[in-house]
Amino acid sequence: MKRSVFRGGIHPTHGEDKSLTAGKSIVPYIPKTVKVSMKQGLGPNAVCVVKPGDHVEQGSLIGTSGHFLTACLHAPVTGTVINVSNDFCEINVESCLLPDTEQAYYKCLFDVSDISREEIIEKLETGGLVGMGGAGFPTHVKYKAKDPITHLLINAAECEPYLTCDEHMMLEQGMAILNGVLLLRKAAGAEHAIICMEDNKLHCKEALETLLDGNTEIEILVLPTRYPQGGEKQMIFAAMGVEIPSGKLPANVGAIVSNIQTAKAAADMVLGGMPSVSRCITVTGDVQDPKNYLVPLGTCIGELIAASGDVVSRENKVILGGPMTGRCIGDGLTAADVTECVSKVSGGLIVLSGKGLKESACIKCGACAEACPIGLQPAKIDAAIRKDRVDVCRTLNATECIACGCCSYVCPAKRELSFHTVTARDKVRMKMREEAAK
């Protein structure tokens, strides 16, 4: 397939070190308790349907959805409910089965012709699957698209610095991923299923091609290593040569994009009968022993930092997610201070040592506009939103920001351009919703 190169973007170099966890096999970790957040994606909280003292089996329903953007939740372990609130459900761990790699769909390609599209989508919905690349959009909603879908693109780019959990999933659980891709392709009704990865993962391409053994139902497309190659708009343009018009969705141009771990979880649900109860997460950066972990949802991330030897220095920032798009949860923390728990969208936890950066005045160099993959002018949006000029941000198309962080990365003045552009985007969208409601 012909490859295209999206505009803008960057080549992260400083701190890009994926080598910290490259070559390290995924380590299973089972905690003594799990604390499952009732908010696992874009929508409102799920409604907890269990109470303290209830005994739950792994995979049993613990949270229901009352909103199309909210996925249902299941017990990630077998145990007794300790505590519940509107925000979480805490369970002690009596036993926990992580995905069974001895099952047939981990060892051979399945013939999915006898499974209907409707059955697949129903199991994705009842299994509580959301986009595990970070967006958290309920997968079944995406696959119910009314537009005809021609291309299913599987995001295996893992373009964020440091993170390698998707890479190791491809190397260690590739057959389950491929079966998940076949299921998602049928659910989408797509003619083409393409796994898109960057050219720093040629070993993953070789591993998956060995498993495919000449099967042509799935194509593997190698793209240049360039951030944010994993963004939906950028991946669709790179793989299909098609731009998504402003205000439109991937389905409007005949595409659906799903993450590599989403595909693997789909196989676990449809072929293995296990809902979304676990995931792989990278714990890396300035910790003693960086690792990729396979854990039940609700595992305390502080425990994973401790299992990784704790932080190297108290002079640090702890980031949940990737360093480009993640959320800083605190400064100067150790493992004992981190109480955040693994959710369906937790791809990484990164500890970065060093002091914070100080902003200086914009020098009007234009680097942020050149790096923006959407073609925005972040410096102008930044200046406008600091004055609360939401109207100006609207004319500057702030609603199109994808929060990739490229503008902040390249800014020589170290201005928090990404934060302020995202703030502007959200304020403009809120204003537009208010106007539409009148």
C-alpha cells in the first residue's frame, strides 16, 4: 500500500528511551486488593451494582452504563467487595486469572466466518471494551458506524516516547492480536485490515508475518517513525492518503482505527469469554528497574513503581500516560505516594527526574505552527486564551487540537502551549454547545 507522510509532527530525541524496557518480557503482577474506578473513559461514571461484603467472581458485572459513552465494568479478580462509592469499587483478591495463553486462539488463526458481526459487537459491548490506546471511547459504538467502512486500521505505532507495552504484546501475544484483528474486521465490515507500525518495530512485523504464515487477510504497513503517527487523523492520512474534514469522524471517510491492545482484548472477549479485566502497562523512566506489567484493572500504580525498585530521585515528575500526552499526577513522589490505579486506558507510568521548566516570552519563531500536525497556530491560541478571548480561539480553529503536545515540545521559550491550546479547545466547544442548546 502507498504510504503518505502527514504534515508537521516531530522526531522526539531527548528522553525517547524505549530501550529501558525493550527486550524485557511482560511481567504478570497480581496485587492483594484492586480499586476499580467507576470512570473508565469519556462518559459519566458507571453505576456500581455491588455492595461491601458481596462476593464477586472474576468477570462478573460490577458497574452498569447509563450513557452511550460509558462502558460497563467487570470484576478484574475473584474476591470480596471491601468498599464502594460513586467513584470506585475496592475488592480484595482471592484469585486472579490473567489471560490464558494456552487457549487455542493464542496458538492458531481462527476461522471467524461462523461468528456474526452482530454477535461480535454485542460481546464487545457486554464485555465493556473501550479504546485501550488512551481515548477510552466504547468500542461497540465505534463499530456500529452507519457509514460504509472500507479500512480497519490497527494502531501499532506506539509513537509516544518510553512506552513499549504494545510492542511486547505483539511479540508475546501476537496470535491473539491477529485473531482480534480478524474479529474487528468482520465487526467493521471492512475490506482491508491493516496493522500500522513505525519502522522502529520491524522485529514486530517479522514476528506477526511469521504467525500469519502467508495469510493475506491482514496487511502489515510500516510507516516512518514520526510522532504523532498513532493519532487517528495522522494514521488515516499515512495509510490511506485521505484527510478527515473538520468536524468529521474516521467513519465518514470509511475508516475505523483501533489500538493493538483493543484487538487483543476483543479476542479475549469473543473467543475466550473474558470481559475487559486486565491490560499491559509500561512503568519506566527514572525507576530502578523499568518493566512492562500485565495486571488486573484497579492495580495500584504505586505498587508497580515499588515492584520496579521505586524512584531514582525525589526530584521528579510522575506522569500517568506517555510523556507527550500524559497527565502529571505529582512532583517529588515515591511509590508510597502514588495512589492512582490502572484503568482500561492506562498505557504507561513514567518518572522523569529533574526540575520543572520555566516559561519565557514567546519569540515568535513559528516552530509550534510548523510542528502542529493539524496546521494550527498554537502561539496565537495561547496568547488569546490567556486573555480569555474564546471568540478569537474559535476563529483560530482551536477545536481541531488533538492534544499531541508537539507545540510544547518544540517551543524554545518552554511555554505550555499544549495545555493552553487544549484549554481553548474545550472552552470553544463548551461555548458552541451552549449556543446550540439555545
